[in-house]
Amino acid sequence: MNETELIRNLDLFKGDLAGTGCKLIAVSKTKPVDLLQAAYNAGVRIFGENKVQEMTEKHEALPKDIEWHMIGHLQRNKVKYIAPFVSLIHSVDSLKLLKEINKRAKQNERVIDCLFQIHIAEEDTKFGLNEEELFAIIESDEFQKMENVRMKGLMGMATFTSDFAQIRKEFTALKNLFNKTGSKFVADNLDFTELSMGMSNDYKIAIKEGSTMIRVGSLIFGEREKK
Ligand SMILES: *Cc1c(COP(=O)(O)O)cnc(C)c1O
């Protein structure tokens, strides 16, 4: 991957996103800092990472006007490392995790924006809440008292498949839950505007289904090494 290729890849998204109100999160996990710097030079300001240590190191090395989004499963004991600077946590999947984020945000005198991660895929390997679990969190007293987290919306990952009808069905379900949550819990510590869905494989469908944030890695930075 050289800079010319990177810029060409980024340009591909300009047309798809124009006029949609949907933002591009450049998923830079496993990629070296100089490639992120090249993307920054080409105008990218939002990067998504899925490992705490990697995100922290990249945050230290790169310009300070970058928004860092945590998109991967987040362990409670690691929240403290990203609490000073993270812009959006996409992967809130338990009340316990949210409590920890609230506590660390408070220590840093911040309000941290978060999304609830919802399980929409057929695979049971993907993390996330179902509707019942989501509503249980929002209705809990503990959640109601939290002052240092702001819930901005929902995130989901569709099944990894070439069956577009299946993907569309899952994104529609997420969008419906997003609308239901936003209207059912108005003013309950919620400020629901964001729907994070769509990756390299399915971002076009996601945009059509109303995504406000697509999380794209390999189509921008090239395939990642398999571990
Ligand atoms: C890795 C990852 C992405 C990006 O995946 P690509 O297929 O490379 O676009 C998006 N969202 C999450 C949660 C990820 O872990």
C-alpha cells in the first residue's frame, strides 16, 4: 500500500458518501503509524481501532485533532487507558462496562460518547446486546444516574456473507431498533443520532439502510495480515 493507492481508495468513498450525512470511520487496526499519517494528510480525521494499547500508542504518535473511535470489544480493566482521549466507544455491551466508562470519564472530567453494540448477525461469535438487554440497561437506576456517558446510538455487525438480502434484513432490524429506542427513551440520558453499521463488505447496503457511520478498514488500507 503506497500513498497514491491510499488516496485513490479514499476517493472511492467520497461519491458514495456525498449527500448522505454518513461519516467514514477509517479502521486502521494493525496498520503502521506512517500509513495513518498518510491518511491524515489526505484529510482523514476519524480512525477506528479495536485494541486499547494499539490505539493509545497511535494516539500518542499522531496529530491531536484526530478522533479516536474504539470499535472492538472493550475490557473493563482497560477503559482507564483510553478514557482521557477516546471520542466514541462503539462497543458498549454491558451495564458493568458502562459503569466503568462513566467512572473513568468522571475522573477525567469528561463526558464520553458511546454506542450500544447490538447483536444482529447469525454468527454467535459477535458481541452485542439483544433488545431486551438493551432496554434493561436503559431502564436501570444505575444507568439513569450516570452523568459522564452520553449514549449516541447503536452499532452492529452484520453476518459475514455474500447474501445481500440477509445483510439488508439485519441492518433493517438494527435501524428499527434504533428508531424504537430513540422514541421510547427520549431524554433518558440518550441523545440518539448515530447508527454505526457497514464495513468493507457491506457498506453500500448500510448507507442505503440509513447508516450514519461506516467503519471501513481493508478497502482503505488493504487487507490485514491474518493472525
Ligand atoms: C475490523 C473491523 C471493521 C472493518 O473491517 P473491514 O472489513 O476491514 O472494513 C469494522 N468494524 C469492526 C467492529 C471491526 O472490528
